[in-house]
Amino acid sequence: MKRLTLSLLVMVIVAIALVAGTSMNITGTSKNRVNAAARKQPADTIDGAKNPEKIPDHVAYSLLFDLIAGRPTEAEKNRIRSYIRQMGLEGADVDALIAAAEEYYNRESVLGQQADEIKARTHPNHSPLASQEKQELKRLQKRQEGIANEIAASLQYRLSADGLAKVRQHIKERVKRKTRMTVEPEGS
């Protein structure tokens, strides 16, 4: 009878542990069931719909430039011109914004290729990146941010005052508000 009672008690403890999301280790203490990836400090998510001011300018301009640039077919070029006109730009401002986006795209794509080469060379079997490779990727990321900031700053010389105001308004009210991004914790 004692054996049956002990067995029932163990089953009840195990059932309670499972329902509570914990497991019992050999010593009888409980620990949370969390896989190794989830133990890592979670990335923060910035929702531009709620906090557009937290979306960095270089991210918003990068998204806009990536959207505009690299349109190979005439139909795609026409669609992007229509999109830019919906922003309120006209004539030379449309062409100037496309030229700025193409410059960003051409310069940034070189960095993207370098990053892809590092990842392919050092991460072929999904092994973790070494510290040196992580540092190199961070350096490339900083260069990409610099290119986005540089091209965004050059818009004041490329666009009319009205065109520049409309692009800035579009970045603030549309691009940033439609952006969600994750920010990895420092040291990741």
C-alpha cells in the first residue's frame, strides 16, 4: 500500500510540474524548462507604429533607398516613379531621389557581398562565428550605416527644398511608422 501511495504521489508531483512548466531534476529541485536559445537575453523589438522616434534615421533611409533602387524592368521603374510621386515629389526631384537611392544601393551592395563572403567562409556548417568575424561584420554594418547617413544628408543638395521636406515627412510619417526592428543586446 505504501508503494502505491508513493507511486501516486510521484505521479501527482510530475503532473503538477508538467502543468506548471517545470521539470524535476535528480535532486528533486525544480528548474524552468527553457531551451538554450531562449536562455540568451532576448532581443528588444522596436515598433515604429508605437515609437517612430526610436527607429534610427539610417534604418529608415536604408529601407527607402532599398525600395527605390535596383529596378531593372521598365514596369518596375514606372511603379517606383509612381510611388515617389505619391510622396509628393515631381520632375527633377523624382530623378534625384532615384539617383541617390541607386548610389546607396551600389555602395551598400559591395558591403553586403563582403558580409556574405565572411558568413559563407566562416559559417558553412552553421558553426558559430568567431569573435574576429563578428567584429568584421559589425565594422561592415557601421560602414553601411555611414553610407545611409551620407546619402540621406546629400539629399539637401540633390532635391528642392520642397522635395526634401516631403521626403523627410515621408520618412517620419510613413517609413518609420511601418518599420519594426529588433535590437540585439550588447555583447551578443
